[in-house]
Amino acid sequence: MKVSIVIPTYNEEKTILKKLENTLDLNYPKKYMELIVVDCSDDRTPNIVEERLCGREEIRLILDHEEERRGLPYSLNKGYSMATGDIVVKTDCDAMLDRDALKSAVSSFEEDRIGCVTGRAVPMGSWSEESYRGLNMKIQLLESRIDSTIIAHGPFTAFRRSLLQKIDEDSLADDSELSLKIRRQGYRSILNPEVIFYEKTSEEGREEQKTRRASGLIRLMWRNKTLFLNPKYGLYGLLIFPFNFTAIVILPLLLSPLLLPMMKLGVRGGTLLETEQFLLRGMGRLFSKKATVFWEPDPNIRG
């Protein structure tokens, strides 16, 4: 299968070269790959991409640079529209992929009803994030076996191009949004544990990252609440979506009398309670209208 790899970039001059080398090192035939870099940087990011890849035959490159910054959903919609591969992969610039990640992901699409494949995170730099990711992966594997998982991870998610739909302009959870839209079309979205990516996480920037992701998931769940106990989607509508909706939208509100004092005192309370705290913060950001499609790279993990 031909694969289009889309990398959205904004001021990634300290990271982009390593990402390009990581992409070129993937165990997949380069003649069946194309790389689409959608950039709105005001640093040397696009220059580094051109210096490394332009005029070389290693891989087909499409570099799209715009001076105006319009947000991640705009960039991704543009990148996906330029893709010509059977499979479209979205990967973040700061995520390093296991050499066999792409090969493992493409193998999942041999099953006709698979429309979306996300991967397994190996976080580096934060014990708290390791604990959360381990628990989350177990849940997502179970969901994938039952029917489909909802959450798709930005560092690596692959889509069947024929099923891609436009991302909402104000989306804060673009990958999970596409995963959900693909499931609405009757195709499955799964986590393949053999698709491994490495993601550096700093304790300093973790709260902002988790709060932003929480805002996006809460909004996504609410906008798709008609899936709640909807028998049209089988166990996805009757079990998986209600479980996620309850954990992401309802539980933070129910636990708020406990969570708010903990947050004020700086008490995390373990993986589950800490996750609910991030969700409550994300909810507050949505209510205050401070959620934004403009994502800033974490300076603690760049370079």
C-alpha cells in the first residue's frame, strides 16, 4: 500500500531533522511513501526540510509553507487533501517512531473493516505519564477487541484515505475526531500494540499538555452524545462510548467536590484521580473559552 505521512510543524528547527531521519529509517519501501510537511513556522524549519530532502530521491516530498498561522485543524485538512496514498499517517514532530511502526500499522489495514489504526506510546521523562499510558493502553486494547477504541494518538495514527472527512475548524482532538467519524461510517478504529512510538514528556509541561487534550476530548464527547446507548453502532454505542463519555464528561463533575480541594492543595492522588483533575481543568478551559487551536511546542522537550 502507498502511504502518505503528514507532519504539521510550527517552529520545530530543533527537532525536525531528527524527525526526518527517523522517518527515512522506517522499515517500509520508500517508493511507496510520500512525506507531506505542512508548515507555518517563522524559524528555519522549512529551510532544514528543504536542505535535507529537496532534490533527493529517497522519498517524495511535499513541503507546504504558509506565512500565516491558522491553527492545527487547518494545517491537517490541507495536508490530508494533498495526500495520494491509500493510507494517510499523521505523526507529530516530537514523536520518534519504532522502525517497524509503519509496517505494523499498514498490516492492520489488510482487514477490510479497519479504517483507523493508532499506536502504543512509550513515554520518556515522566513516571506519572508512564503510569497513565500503561493503564490507558490496557483499556484501549480491550475496546479494540470488543469493537473500536475512541482515542487516537497524535504521535501516530493511520487512516484509510478514502474514509477521511474534514476536521472541524475548532477541533482540539483532531485524531480522535477522525477515529470517531470513521467508526460512524461503519469501519473500526483500533489500537495496534505493535505500532510503537516514543514520546518525550516533561513534568514541567505535562499539565498544559494534558489539560489541552482533556478539553478536546470533552468537546468531542459532547458533540457526539447521540452515540450514547445508540444500538445502531452495536457494542461501540452501547458500551464503549458510554464508558468513555462517563469517564471523560460525567465523572469529573461528580467528583468535583473532591477534586477541587485536591487541585488547590496540589495533591495528585494517583493515576485515576489525577486524570480526572486534568479533565476538570479541561472543562474549565472550555467554559472560559480559553481553549485554542494554536498549539505551542513544549520548550522543555525540544532539542
